[in-house]
Amino acid sequence: MVDTTSFWASWDLFRDAALAGTFAGAMLGLLGVYVLIRRMVFLSAALSQAASLGVAAAFWAQVQGAPAWLATPTLGALGGTLLATGLAGIPDRTSRRDGLLGAIYLVGAAGTLAIGTKIVQELQDIESLLFGSGVAVLPEDFRIIAWLALTLGLVQLWLHRGLLHVSLDRDGARIQRLPVRFLDFVLVLSLATAVSVSTRLLGALPVFAFMVLPALAALDLAQNPAQALLLSALFGAAAGLGGYWLAFSASLPVGAAQTLVAATLVAVLRVARLLFEWLQSSLAHRRHDALAHQAHEHGPECGHEAVAHGDHLDYLVDGHLHHPHDGHCDDHGRQ
């Protein structure tokens, strides 16, 4: 049974971890809009695995005697994501590039597991990198991800028009002399930094989920891409915090809980949207029927086209067949 009270009663114990997931979800959710618009979902998966490999390599280097200040997991994650983005590039979607991203993803996942077998004392940390843990977050880790999220948020506020223009219409952006390469660089650097830091704290699974699912829900609801950026950030933050609540209350792994909350959010919003559209259609149909039943006598001179329908005549009104009889009109469906 899900406990809904002890989570808040124990808030002081895991406040930094829960808020770190909230900030990471908002940051990755916002960037995820560009990932979906540019059809770079596989890139986000490859980057998260490359970050995991970088962290695992840093652990292994420490075991081999490398200085701890040099072989830090954060630097390892950043190095892995920067290397992956440098190899894959970002501008265009081609089959060759997709194949390269697949190779990066596979090497990242296999390399992380392989290194994990060589450093048994860090094996639990390696598993957390792949599937997500996000439980032991130090105050300084929280401050890092909070400042990073705020910084990238300000960058987006400044450059979002150009980034959206390049993402939606690259050729048009070139014609308008926008700095396409600079904007690509900003997006690449933002993705690499956000993924590397978040993977180090949360794990590859929730990072990938935050970059795809909130943006999917936002683009389904938003009236324009700029609105989708805001909605996706809010949905990502909700999934990050809600995942901690679910993990604590139902005794689930944090990464899996965050992913499930994000997926549930997508499903609920999609169902709500479909229900809303059905209600709109139903109301429009009722208004149409009400107007059709107003005082109007169909006949040869009424202005509506007469259409033979079975053994009687119907009259075509806005695509619907109306059959007048006994002082009212029946709707016989669309022509």
C-alpha cells in the first residue's frame, strides 16, 4: 500500500536528492523538446550510456592509482558525453549517423558492465549508473545541478527563438542568416553537460526518460513549440519529484519510479486530450443538431440540395443529410 504521509514527514532526510531529481527533470525535460523536434531520441540514449561509461572509467582509473581529483566521476561523465557528441555530430539525421549512435550506445552499455566486473567494490555504483539510484546526493551535488539547471534555463530564455527556428526549419534559418553552427554548438554543449551531470547523480535510465517522456507529453498538448518548452520543463520536474515520492512510498528503485511516473504522465495527458477532443466533437455535433432543428422548412425552394436517400428525399446541410418529417428533422449522417 502506498504511504502518502511519511514521505513528507521524512523530507529532511532526502531533501537534496529529491530536489536534485526535480531540477534535473526540469532541465532535461526542456532540452528534450529539441531532442524530439530534431528526431534525436537515439542521441539522448547514446549520450546517457556514454556518460555511464565515462563514470565507470573514472572509478576504474582510481582503482588503478589515478589521483582522485583527476579521475572524478563527473569529469569522466562529461568526457564521455563530449566524446560521443563529437563522434556523432548533431545537424542532420541520416542512416549512417543513426548507425554510429547505435554503436556508441552499445559500446557505452557493454563497456560500463565490463568495467563493473573489474571493480567489484564499485559494482553497486555501476548498477546505479545504468538503472538509476539518486538516493545519496550530497548537498554540493545538489548545488551543482541546481546552478546548472538555472544557467541552462537562462540560456534557453535568451536563445530559444533561434534554437527553435534552427530545429524546425534549418534551411530557413540559414536564409535568414541565423548563426546556425553557433546554435548547434550551444545545444550540443547543453545536452552534453546536462546529461553528464544528471547521469552521474541519477543514472542513465531516468536521464533518458526525462529527455523523452515529458517532451512527448508537452508537444502533444502545447499550441506552439515555445509553450512546449515550458510545459516539458514542468512535466520533467513533476516526474523527478513524483518519482522520489513513489520510490519512497512503494519501496521501488528511484530510477524506475521516476521513469514510471513520467510514462504515466504521458498516458494520462494523452487520454485526457483524446477525451477533451471527443467532448468538443460531441458538443459541436449537438450544436449542429440544435441549429438543424430550428424553424426551417426544407423544400424545393429552401436553398439546400435535395439528395435521394432510400425511399425519401434528404437535404444536405453542412455535409449532413437532414430528413424532415412530423414537424422535426432527423440527421441521417454525413454525405
